[in-house]
Amino acid sequence: MKNILSARLTALSPSETFAMAQKSNELKALGIDVINMSVGEPDFTTPDHIKEAAKKAVDDNYSFYSPVAGFPDLREAICDKLSRENSLKYTPAQIVVSGGAKQSLCNVILSIIDKGEEVIIPTPCWVSYPEMVKLAEGTTLFVYAGIGQNYKLTPRQLEEAITPATKALLLCSPSNPTGSVYTEPELAAIVRVLEKHPQVYVIADEIYEHINYIGQHVSIAQFDAIRDRVIVVNGVSKGYAMTGWRIGWIAAPQQIASACSLLQGQYTSGASSVSQRAALAAYSGDQRCVSEMRTAFERRRNLIVKQLGEIPGLKVNIPMGAFYILPDCSCYLGRSYGGKRVQTAADLSMYILEEAHVACVGGDAFGAPGCLRLSYAISDANITEAIARIKRTLEKLA
Ligand code: PMP
Ligand code: GLU
């Protein structure tokens, strides 16, 4: 059949995280007991007071379009959150609410990146960043920050990567897929480099802000020297267990916020009205649910670090946030079992899915060859069972 798809679409790769989750669901539908550590989303249900606000919104007829950038009281509540938790002052006009942080990121990239402009992406990185840059016809400049440097970009690496064509740095902290968190001194050192390059903007993906095991989250927007060049991306998906509600937002310099609103006004309109009322309850209600979930994730982090550490040959990082771990499994590559040779981390993840019935994602999709990404947003019992299965399965490789 004739290919009718645009070059833009043909160049796009599917989301590997969703692809593995789909495979895991297919096996589950066949009655196989699969433990799913592929897609990253909290296993908790949305807190009751948030659900109640959504139910009320339905009864109160929040069935109409919202303003394109979001309801004014939600944008006000986001400004209050930024002031209360991050000591950042924004006006509601600088906030744009969208259908998830994914759309927020895509809005920003499409709004500021022109053909050929460079976006520096430290790797390992989340699978969608390079694809979004591709959509904008920008150029991606990957900078590899391996496990030996805790998967964090150094100021020197950044300095060496910046060229006159660099338009933005995409920084994710706490990070998916590594769980690394940049400390205040580390961010300060990155800011010192950026101060020398006034053309470079920072897209700060802080969607995992609340799942942080080192204490108070530090936003790169808190550094006055570059604040007018920082776009903060955040949302309710992870911290409030609201992935399916699809609410994300940006806090940005006015010109960029207005551009994102313009784009969204022609593309999707405002985010779901009912979900926005739920997000308002999340930001203005009791915050105890956030710390309770974080405590559970931290306990699971400790469990998985210990159990993976007992598997011979793995190099295990200690995540400081989010709910991912990215062990280096390269010592198992090149080995075989049952006539099948495991060459890449993607092969290894397929082998583990088929033999151990545990779904995880090969690091290749994240620019982390030789690694596996495991999401530990599952019960403690399932973590223990999954890692025991992985251990037994890796032992069979010869
Ligand atoms: N950024 C990162 C690093 C993520 O892992 C995710 C998870 N999908 C997103 C953004 C998008 O979040 P949302 O579900 O709010 O679109
Ligand atoms: N961010 C999650 C993950 O990385 C959800 C899936 C996605 O949006 O790609 O697994």
C-alpha cells in the first residue's frame, strides 16, 4: 500500500514504555501471572478528597469548555503551590494547564524550537523527549551521564555540549529513568555555566518533584540569575496518583506561556474541566496523601536496591527520587539460553518477560544501553517476587 504518512510521522518512534506495558497486558489476558514493572505510574488510587471534588464538579455541571490556559482559580492555586513549596513567585497569566505534563512539554518544545535548533538532553532520558524534539524539527544533542557519575550531567559536560545553535537544555529532576536528583550545589554549578550562555533556555521537568528521598525539592527556577530563561513543567500525575486524569502545567516567562496557550487554543483547547477541578482539590487540599505515598515509595526503593544488589554482576544505582531504578546489566549481554542469544538490553527485557514473567523496559529506549529500567511503583510483595524471578532467570543465561 502507498505510504500516505507524513515524513514527520514516519520518523517518530513508538513509546517503548507503553509498548512493554501492552505486551505485559497481553500476557496477563492469557492468564499468565505477569508482574508489571514497565510503565511508570503510582499503583495508589487517587486520594478520596480529590475524587469527591471531581464528583461534585460533575454535579455542578463542569461540562463546558474551560478557558484555554485553565480555570483562573486552578492557575491561582498553582501559583500558591509554587510560592508555598518552591518559594517561586508567578502570576496566573504565566501558568498554562494542559492534558498532562507530556502535552505541556510538547507545547513548550513546539513553541520555542525552530528547525535545526539544538536541544541538549542528558541521557539516560525519558523516551518521549527526543521524539518531541523531532516533531519540532529540532536537533537533539545527547550527553551521556553514566552510572559512574550517578547518571547526572556535570557542568563540564554541559559547557562542552553548548554551541551557538543551542536553544535549550532539558533537565529532569527527579529523573525518569534513573531516579537521580540534582542537589542544590549541583544545580548551582549548572547555573554558573548557563549564565555564560544567555541564549540557552532550561526546560525543567519536575513531574516527580514530590517523590524525592533527599528532602526539599530544589527547582532550577529558584536561581535568580537564569530564572527568566526557565520553564517549569509539572503536574498532578505522579505526586497525587492521578495519571489518568491528564493534568499537567507549565510556569514560564510570559512570552512562552502565551505561546503555549496560543498553540493549545488551536490544537486541543483547555484540559478536561472535571479533571481541572480535581487538580484544584489536589493543590488546595490536605497534602498528607503526598507524603504517605512518598514514604511507601522510599521503603520500596530500599527493598529493591537491597534485592537487586544480591544479583551477581549487576551494577545498581541508588535512586534518590521518582520510582525507577536503572541497573547496569551489561555483564549478562552476549549470553544465551535455550538457543536464544541475548544481545541487547531490549533482548534481555524480552527474555525476562518470557521466562520470568516480569515486564521491564530495555535501557536502549532511554539512551542507556546495557541497562534495564524497573518501575518499583508496585507492592512490596511483588517487588520481592519479581526480583527473585529475575535473579533465577539471569542465572540460567550461559
Ligand atoms: N515527564 C516525565 C519524565 C515522565 O516520566 C512523564 C510520565 N509519563 C511525563 C513527563 C508525563 O506526565 P503526564 O502523565 O502528566 O503526561
Ligand atoms: N512516564 C511513564 C513512563 O515512563 C509513563 C509512560 C509514558 O508516558 O511514556 O513509564
